[in-house]
Amino acid sequence: MVNINDAMTRTLFGVNVSLADYDRLHSLATDDRQISAKFIKFCWLDISNKKHDDPDLTNEDVRAEQNDRYEDLQNMKTSLSHGWNNTFFPPCLGTDGRLRDGRSRVLAAMDLGEKWMVVALYSYEDKENPLTNYLVNSLRANDDHPAAQLTKSADYEGAAVRLIINGELKNDAKNVDDFLYRVCRIERRFSNINGTVTKIRNNILRRAAEGLNGATVRRKSEDEWKQWLSNSIAKNPVYWYQNYGISDVSDVAFHKTGRGAAERILTRHILSDDGAAAGKVTHIILYGEGIRDSLIKDHVAFEDALQKFYGNMYKWVNHEISGVELKHDVNSPMWKILGVLPQFIDDDHHDTAYSKGHLISINDIRKLHPMNNVLPFAA
């Protein structure tokens, strides 16, 4: 239950902040800032009991570059520690308790010990196109204040593709152009003088034609995924120990797949002094970024590369010795991929796993690969 308060003045980052000043500075333009919404009032949001992994603070289905969020948050905290500026529009909060904007400012305030955040309260009419309204309002709000991270072309692409997949936007040039120019007001962020907006539109059409494989995946930074895992273990420790043999997030090597990922985990974890050299098994959990298709390919390529490195190590040793040839199984006992994080959005299997705090098996990911090359050793 969201807790709001109408106290006229509070201290925020060492500055006396008055709701009357927000009424004076911003009331004339409140309704234009959000679509399908009615401005109610400026007020205070109680953030004393909020946590970093609260769903409305993750912004995971809105922004494309969540992995930069830690650095952005540190910059935001540094800026806000010098005081609050009421000339910028405050975070937008719905009467449903969900933030549409201002997540970085709220997180920074929490980290700096603030208990309240000034917000603009809106009533959102989300009956016809709820996903459109939610995603667009989150993007549009960044027009009105210096965002922790500027809206990127991938943000518009990811939002549009998701709306097409969910049936709230037609996949043709006319409708996508209308969405970008009129609904999102993209020209406040990008000019089409050099064809930038046209390129964004064409990327949307191409990705949407691929269906779910063109959709952006659920995004969190490594620290945020670790917090998700820590919460999952705390809620169901028996499940995690019985199924994965771990009882703490420190028992796991988190790794983002992509170019060079297998080499990094081999050298930094498996071959480290406290890894295979000490007789310890490295438990691996994978995550990634981008679109669904690239994530599937990256995860499969990671396991294939790790298996190849493992086999080549035996060949190397056999070249170093004479008279004896070492044999090995297809799967090393010194490392194990526990699974991958549930990053697919609008996918029942992943959505359920995400809400329950479970992993997706690497074998399930292999089944989605274009080659469908499920290996006998895949977990």
C-alpha cells in the first residue's frame, strides 16, 4: 500500500522543499507530460520502506542499458547530495502505486537516508492500451528533467517491439512512425536530419517481424540480479540447496555471456586459486542483454566454448607428457552451469520462474537455438 502525504514543506537533501513552489512552477504543464492520465496533485511519497528490487524501481522493461545503472546512480547521488532542484519536474507516481519516472532519484534518496520524495500524482486511464501507456509515459517523462541516463534509440525500439508483440501497435511503417513522432515525441530526443528516426523505425519493423526473438529481454545489472538471487534463496532456502547445492549468493559465479565470456570465467573462476586448483567446483549462473535471439545464441556459445577449452586442456597436457594419455568425460566435474536467469518478457515459463525466484536450465535455452543442438551433458 503506497503511503503519500500532503505536508506542505519537508527537508529534502538539506533543502526546504515546498509543494506550493511546485504548484507555482509546474501546474500549467502537468497534463501534457503524461498520456491517458489526469494530474491530481503534488505530494510526498513515503520511501522509508522501499527496497532496491521493488518492481516499480527496477525499470527493467523500459530502459535498454540497465548495466550502466550502478554508475548512473552514483552520479545521481553525488549530484543530489549538493541539494534538490525544484525547477525540474518531480518523479511521476500513479494512484496504482507504480512509478512511471524518477526511479534513479528515488533510489538515490533511499541510499542517502531520505524518508520522503516529492512526486507528481497521476490517475492513469489504462483500460484500452495499458502497456502502451506505461511504457510511453516512462519514456516521455525523461523529456522534463535531466535523466540519470538519456533515453536511447534501443529504448524506443524495445518499447515498440513489445507493444507490437502484445497487439497494441500495428507492425507497419505508418503506425510505427505515428507512435514515434506523435506518441513518444521522439524529436525531443533525436532529429531525423541524418535519418536517425528512420533507422529506429526500420529496426522496429525488422525486430517485430521476428516475433518474440526480436524482443528486448528483462534487464538488470549484475548487482541487481545478485539481489534477486539473494532474495530468492532467503525465501526458499530448501529449494535452492536441494536443486542447486547453494545456500548463499557468494557460492555462485555470475557471468554475462557474449564475446570472450567463456575465457573470462575459465581464467577468473575455474582456474583460480580457490577454484579447480583447490578442488572446488565453480557454480555458474548466466545472464545477458540485448534481444532474445542474441541471448539464446550467446548462452549456447558460452557452454560450447567452455567445453572446447576443457577438451583442449587435456590435449595440451597429453602433448606435455609421454607414455600416458589422459582421458576425460564430456563434462568437467570442476564446473557446472546451474542455469540462466529468467530474462524473457511475456514468456510464461520465464515470467513464472522470475516471480518464483527460479532459474531456467541451459537445456531449455538450447531447445530454442536455431540449430536446436541439445547436448547430452547439458544440465
